[in-house]
Amino acid sequence: MSSDAVKKRKPKVIRNEAGTPETKRGRGEGDQLSAVSSHVKFRKVRLRQVTYPAGPHLIGQRKLITAKNQVPDVRVYNEEAELEGRDPQQDYMLYKDTCAALAKLMAEIQELKSGGAKVGSVEIEERRRQCSVHFITLKKLNRLAHMRLKKGRDQTHEAKQRVDVLHLQLQNLLYEVMHLQKEISKCLEFKSQHEEIELVSEEEFFQEAPAEISRPHVTRDDHHQLTLARLDWELEQRKRLAEQYKMSLARKEKIQKAIEQKREYLSSLQPGLQNIMQASLPVQEYLSMPFEQMQKQAEVARHLPPPLYVLLVQAAAYGQACDKTLCVNISGDVDEAKALSRPPEDSQDDESDSDAEEEQQNTKRRRATVGVQLDDKRKEMLRRHPLSLCVDLKCKDDSVLHLFFYYLMNLNILTVKTKVSTTTDLSGAISGGELLNSESLLNCLYASDHGKETPNPANRYQFDKVGITTFADYVSDLGHPYVWVQKLGGLQFSSGGAQSELRGSSLSASHMERTMKLLRGRLQARLALHKQFSSLEHSIIPVSSEYQHLFPAKVVSGLTRWTMMSYQEFTELGYVQHALKAGLVSETDLFFMAVVERGTARLLAAVVVNPRYPEVMPLFSLSLHWKGECSGRTDDNLRAMESEVNVCRSELQGPRPGLQLLTNQIQRLCVCLDVYLETESQVCDGSEGPKEFPREKMCLRTARGPSRLKPFKYNHPQGFFSHR
């Protein structure tokens, strides 16, 4: 059969509206499979007389069904019915065989064309027909594969729907179980209101309740009836108490009316009493009885923090009992203190809240930086109470020591600042500038109490939160937190030493008298030193008449220079290193340089004045420039001179308070230099002494012992020098 006949006798295919998968290739690959599986339901094929050429036939037996109400020569072919009877593995093998046969035919066509056969030759056309048959087979297999895929998806979807239905049923059951459990819990946790009522005991109920309420023959055996009876008795009692309450209220109203009448009478007396108080002010001032001032101060004292209040009470009590010149005053902003003591208002109007929220929403605020936040936190932590105390200590020379006590609320410590008022001018002594400085005036009032760090251990953790390394950086602004200040305010903090069992007012009272005496002594000592420094700077050693017996009538050596120096300058001196190593010097001390001269001899004295002077004796370190340089470390006689000045305190200080100790030491130093110079040449060569330093001091022996020590001890009233 020719190729034209085969072309003319192609089968007529009836397709559904959706078309075949080939018509859906314009869609995406993902939509292609779904389109084929959803739209390709079956194919209706109208078969006429079709003869297949030689070659491989379609695999599988096609089931041809005659359609009803159709033309007799038209039969319907259903691929879905055929799919149920086919084996996928056989279709896969058919696919492989068809592909292999198709490749073989293509190769044969290539060979024929290579051998010179024409395109329309019989051999080539025959093989092209066979290739077409194989392509039809591949298309059929492709359709079957898509149909199997759709069928598998439908089955999977049905299984998932069954699982979803079962899961939904399970969730419904679990919800019902949970709901039932909640209802059961509510029932179990239900408490009747009568359980909150504290009823009388059963014994008391049967004793006090009447028989018509208690009904013992019923309630003793029935707990429910017993509870009802006890509730009835409770109701009766409450009714009786309500009647008593009404009677008490009526009696209270009568009493309140009487109180109001008496209050009105007393308030009418107040203007007259005020006029009497105003008229009595001159009398109060004349008799030194300021009742009105004390009343105002007591009114303000109610707003003081507890430590300042304890200090106020104890200082006023000490002044009244022991020191009439002591004066205590309260200063600061009373209104702000009242605002601090007033409890915060928890409830605010709804209008103000809504306005504040609206303003906060409408206002754009710039967020503060970390540094600004830390500064605000530091200021808040170091905030002082608005009220403070001022204690004035007066001395005999009309000088006044003003003590200003402050309370740091968040740190729970007291601080103090000082100020000195005198009747004389204190600007004369240059070297005495640090003596009355408020930063160092009260240093070491008690031993090792420098007032640089806070005594409250809890403050260390508070400082770490806001980045404060040391409290010493804020001392100049806030004041010194001395330990004795805390004790005066009744504050006691744990430390390494022994703890006192006293607290509050008892602790303050136990330290008040001694502290006030130390403060007054400190002021007197500093004023005396300031006066002495003023004379020393003019090369005058002031020796009072009561100490003249300690020195000979004629002292040739004299003070030529008296200057102040810093701790750094003091440590650079070579002849003071032994004092530094021994720990006799600290940075809180005052350092001075004294120069004593006689002829060509020049004696340098580094003087260390302890803040607790005259309780702690000044320390002298000597260096002599004469025929070379020597110090107490290299010359035994200079060491003996240092001993005369530094050790003989009982002679030089005299009776307490001994405020002339420093000038007596300097005068003793001049006397010792005279003895040293007048006896030095005689010790060396046995002559009468050089003309520069004639013998003016009478000595029993000019030298003694292997070290040839000189006689530095002055004997009064004999007037000669001897060895100790």
C-alpha cells in the first residue's frame, strides 16, 4: 500500500473540550500535569476501516464499545477502563523497547540517506511509517502515565481527607474532655460564702445558743443541720451587734459635737495667745529664753531625716547641759522637705492621664545618650536632703567653728563641711593657708579617719551601677563622710573592727561630748599654729614666759626661713627617708622647711606636723651644712639633736593643751645647734674653740662615750648643759 493511501486513511479522533496534553504545552510545567489529569477524562475515537502497516503494533488490547444512539460504524474507546487492566512495569518495558526500536529506525534512515537513497524512496518511507507508529505508542504511554499520576493524587487526596476528618474528630473530643475537666475543677474548687465566715466553735455554740436555734437532738448527728444552725446563730449575733453599733455611733456623734465646741473655744484663744507671745519677745531675748524660736525649730525638725534629727536632739541636749555657747540651727528648703515626706499620690484623674498620654504620643522626644543617663543617675544617687544642720562652736577668743551637716538620702550617710570665723585677720601667714582649709581642717580628728571614702559598705555596690570609682572625687561638693559624723547621727555600719551594741540616740550621746571637745581643741590648735607661723615667717620664735625656763637666757642661733612644702617635695629629701620607711609620715600631714643658721653653719630641718597636733608631736629630720654635709643617719650628735627635739615631749609641751609645742621644739633646736657648734672644735683638737663660735654655754663635759656625744640637756636653774 502506498504512502498516499496511508495518509488519506488517518483515523478520525473525537476529543473533549479540554483537548489533549499537547494542546496545553503553553502552560507551565507545574500546570501541565494538573491540566491533563483534570481535563482528560476519556477519549472518544471514531474508527473506520484502518489498516496498520507492517511494523510493531500497539501493545494491549483495546476495548471498543459501541456507543448507544450513535452511527453503527462509530465506537467509543475508554482509556480509563483499559488503564485498570494494564501493568505499569510492562508499560515501562514497552517504553524502553519502543525507544530502542525508534532509535534503530532513525539510524537505518541515516544509513540509507548516507548510502545515496532518495528522500521519497520506499525503504525510507516504510521506516518513517514505522517511526510514526512508535511515536503513537509513546504518546499513548505518556497519556497512561499522566492518568496513573492523576489517579495516585486523587487517592492520596482522599486518604488525606479521611485523616483530616479523623484528626478533627480527635480535636473535638479533646476539647470536650478539657471542657469537662475545667467544669469538674470548678465544681471541686467551689467554696461557699459561709466558709469565709469565722463561726464560733461548736462547744461555745451549744453553750450560748438557745435551744430553738441549736436543736441538739438534730444537729449533733447531722453536720449539714449543724452548719445551718451555727449560721442562724451567727446572724442573730450580728443583728445584736449591729444594734450596738448604731447606739455607739449616736454616742460618738454627741462626743464629736462636744469636741467641736471645745475646739472652737480653744481656737478663739489662739489670737490672744499670739499677741501675748509677740509682746513677750523682748522679755525672752532679755532672759535668753527664745521660746518662739524653739517652737519654730521644733516644727521644722519634724521634717528632718532620722540621722539629722538624732544629731539635732543630742547636740541641743549637750549644749543645754554642758556648753551654753553651742548653737544648733536648721537651714534649707522646708517646702521641699515636706514634699519628700508626703506620700505619693497613687490615684490621678482620668483626664490628666489621657492628656499626658496624648501629649506623649504627639511629642517626639530625643532619646538621651548613655552618658547623660549615667550623669542623671549619679546626681540622683548623690542627692542631699533639702534640710541641713548648722552647729556653731565658740571658743574663748570669740572664734567660731561652723559645722554644716548634710544627709545623702540614697547613700544613707552624713557629711560635714566646715567654716571658721575669727575676730582677727588670718591672712598674714602664707604657710598657714592649709591650717584652716575646710578640706583638711578636720582630717584625722580620730586616728586614721580621713573622710575620703564612704563608711557605708553598701555604697560600693551602688557606685558600681552608676560608674563612680571613688567618693573622694565628690567630697569637695558634698562634704566629708567622717566616721565620727555617722556616729553623731546614730548611724553604725559594719566594719572589720568591733561593733558597738549602741544604736541611734544612745550611740550619738556616747560620742557627743568627746567629739565636741576634740573639735574645739582642733580649732584652738590650728589658730595657735596660724599665729605661730605668722611669727616664724618673720624669723621670730615666739616663746611664752611660762616656757622661758626651758632655754638659756642667750640663744645665738636663729631661725632664718620657715616655708611650707608639699608631700612630693618632702619625699625627695634624702635625710627623711628613714621616717618614710618607718611609716611615720602620711599624705594628710603638713610639711614645712625650717632653716636655722649661726655664722657659716646652716641647719635644715624638715618638719612634719600631724593633723592631730599637739596630741601627736611634730617630727623633725635634720641636715647640717657646715664643713660638709651630714644628717642624723651619718652623725651621732645630729641624731641626738633629733632625739632632743622629737622625744622630750613632757619637757617641751608643758601643761595641757601645750599649744606652744612646735615653737618650743624650734627653740630647743637652736639651743642644740649652739651647743653643737661651740663644743665641736674642742672635741676635735682640744683648743679653746674657734673665734667664729666662742664658748658661751657652760657644760660639765663636752663629750662622752665612744661616740663623743655632746651635752644637749639644759639644767634649770643651774644654767649648765649635761648629758642625758
